[in-house]
Amino acid sequence: MLPYSHHSATLFVDTKAICDNWHHLDGLSDKTCQTGAVVKADAYGLGMVPISLALYKAGCRLFFTARLNEGITLAQAFAAQNNDDARIIVFDGMLSGQEEAYRTYPLVPVINDLDQLARLKAFAKGAHAPVDVALHLDTAMARLGLEAKTWDALKGDASWQDGLNIIMLMSHLASADDMSADQNQTQLALFHSMTKGLDAPLSLANSGGSYLGADFQFDVTRPGIALYGLSPNEDEAALKPALRLCADILQIRQVEAGTTVGYGATFIAPSPMRLATLGIGYADGFLRHYKDHVTPHINGIACPLVGRISMDSCVIDISHLSDAQISEASSATIFDADFTPKDLAQKTGTISYEIITSLGARILRLYDEGDV
């Protein structure tokens, strides 16, 4: 880090709220079901290592990443804390050329296709004990995993498991965010059919699936977005908000009527105004089309955006603030418990996953075990 680094926007992450959300999700299933934590994509852009370490302290022992490099980073962080009983499962599985990494780090790859199965069996020949792996069965997504006809053919040959210790059979729900979707029951039935007679822990439920009841929870649940206080369905009341995004005030200026603001002169001051420039823009994931859907606030007072959102900054109207209120202000809040990333997603026609994973690396992440 540079000796004089500065960040013009800060994301406050309440790790206690995240841990409380994990406990809530864990309580949705019985004690025989293990609740993991999906921390892929840097914990959805929020900070994989500090969040995972906090979840470990809260009792979580099963973590899921997508990429191998994410798994390595997390394994190193756990090793530094002597968290030797944490288990990390890598959704991508073992790709060609990654064998050495799996020899070095205690990561569990997922088998997604026959090529990965063959690679893992070859890898297992050099091991002194069966190699732990998970196996992904595709029940709807046509994305990753063995499809039913391939799986049926494979099961007929008992040697397919030679050298492997299958620690989990998993699939992924495609429509769990809609609790009434027929596809949920269709996938459940297919998952039952594909895993019938097999002795391995089963996992189907993501965040949305955790709310679908015991039939969907099996032996392991894999919540992700709900950990961060953002339910994929409408049942969000029991989850604690965990995020607050603020942007520094870089400059305050008085402008005359007729002054144009921002690129394209899309806003013209109708009267004398006082404006504040905030240090956040589309390079930070505060996208241009958010302009008509977000109203930043200063100490709870709404301050509308004016003009276009730029790469590094945006401008808000603070004409209605008193001199005292302005002198005390150093930042404006973009979203918090009252206006969440899910609210922004609904207004902009997307999902909260996209909102938070788009937050840029220039935004400082601060972790607080108290309220945000």
C-alpha cells in the first residue's frame, strides 16, 4: 500500500450482522444439516478473507469459492490463523494444469464433467489416501455438472469412484428466488432420482433454497447472498442489513442560474444552487444509469444527484442544507439499511448480486463488528 493512500468512497461491512445472518440461516434447518458459506467472487465483492474469518469464529466450517485462486487465498488465510478444520470447496473443480496447486493446498475440487473425473482419478493415483472431491449433478442449469444421462451411464461402473472420497453430491437450484416456481419441485425430484442409493452427503439449497424447507435442505446448505443481508426472495425481515456505502465530499461550490453541470450539459441550474461533488463514479461501480434511482443523503437529508455520473465523481444538490449542516458534513451515504442494494437493484431492473459485485476496488472496505 502506498504511504499516502486515500480512498474517496468507503463500504462499511458489518461482520457481526453477517455472522448473525449465518446463524439465522443455520437455524432454518435441523442440527444434522451443515450450513456453509458461499464466499466466491471475494464474498460477492465485500471481502472474502475478513468475512470468512469472522464466519469461522461464528462456527462456520464449510466455505465455497468459484475459482482456484480464491480457494488458495482463503486456505492461506485460514492457515495463518491455524483454522485447520475449515474445509474449502472449489466449484470450478480441478482444471488442466492445476494439479500441483491441489497437492499444495487443502482444497476440495468439484467434479463437473468426465474430463475432470478422469483428471482427478489420475491425480488420486499419486496420493497415499483417497482424494476428497465433491460431485456436481446438473438438474436444470446446463452450466456446470454431469447431466442425468451421463451420470446414469457412469453409475453403472462401480470403478468410477476408485481413489476418490465423495464428500458431497450437489446440484444448484435455478429458480429458488421464486418460492412458488414449479422448477424447484422438478429439480428436487430429479436430484432425488440421481442420488438414490448413494451414500454421500447431499446439497441442493442455496440462499433461496434454504427458505424452501426441509425437503430441499438435505445435509448441506450453501447460502451466499443472504449472508450479506440481501435475501433472494421477499423474506428479508429476519436478515440484518450489513452494508453502508459512503462517498467523500470532494468540493462544495455555489453556482449561478444557468450553470450547466456534468457531461453533456444535461442539467442546467434553474436558480442559484449549492452543489457538492462526491468521490464516487462509474469506475467504482456507481453506474451512470443509477442517476435517476439513487438519492444520496447527508445525515438523513436527501440530496438529489444532478447531471451525469462521471467516471470518478458525481454531483449532488445541497442547496437546502444549512451552513452548519454543510460544515459538519464530510460524506454522503449512497445506500444503507434504509435504501439497500436490493432496493437499488429493483429500481434498475437487475439483482442485488450485480450491484454489490460491481463495487470497484478503489472503494475502501472497512469491517465493523458493531452496527453499520
